[in-house]
Amino acid sequence: MPRIKEPPEPWRSFFAEVNARLTEDVQLHCCGGFVATQIYGVARTTSDVDFLGAVPNVGGNLQEIAGKGSILHRRYKVYLDEVTVATPPENYEERLAPMFPGAWSHLQLFALEAHDLALAKLERNIERDRDDVTAACPGRSSEPGDSERALLQRASSEPAGP
């Protein structure tokens, strides 16, 4: 996974303002198109940062500060979006990778590992997500559906949780 010091605009200024409004350290577990584009080099645009969770649990506060319709959203045309319907892979926290480490004093972003991102995206199963999976997991067969089948086979072969 490439290490980028800080995101490009408008993300850089957006996150700087989010950070300035936080009163405690916050970790966001990021997934979705933002991770696919910024970390895995998927060539498309996105206007939101999907996140599975925030530590500590300040999701509601983040939505007020930087969610859809917030002042920061109107200013920068990008926003934070807490994902509540996705099922993250088991123990995904153990594989999170820091994004832009040290860029902000309170805000820390972590990205899902490529295969965890793929599994989370495939659950929704829309074309854009399938395209992100193919681009984020290079070296896979270019035949339509092969990457998805391989990841689903891996997921189904792992033992179920408790």
C-alpha cells in the first residue's frame, strides 16, 4: 500500500477543518471509494469518506461537523458518511493501515486492507464497487467475475464466527 503524506485538495483542507473542530483524538475506520482512490489508486472520483466506525464512538458528532449537509460539506463539496449497513470482515481492525499518518493532531484515518475492502464492497454488489475491487486487487484475472468469485470463495471457506 503506497504511503501518501497528505491527501490532495479539497480533502486536505476539509480534514484540517474537521481536525480543528475535534476536542479529542478520533480514529476513523475508512472504507469505500475514498480508500479505493487515495490508497489503492482506483481512477474515479468520490465526494464522501465512508467510515465503519469511529473510536471513540463520536459518529453523530462527526456527522454534525462534516456530514452530508454540514457547513464543511457545503464549503468543500465533500463529506463524512458513517456506514451503518455494511458488515465488515471479522477482525478487520487487526489489518487496518494508517492513512496520512501524523497529518493532523486529533484526526487519524485508517484504511481497510484491500481484501477486507473488497469483501465489504461486494456485499452491496453494485457495478462501481465491483470495479473498485478489480482495481484495488491487481494481479487477478481480468475475466469478469473472477476476482469476486475468488474473494467470496475465500470468505466462505473461513470458519464462521462464534
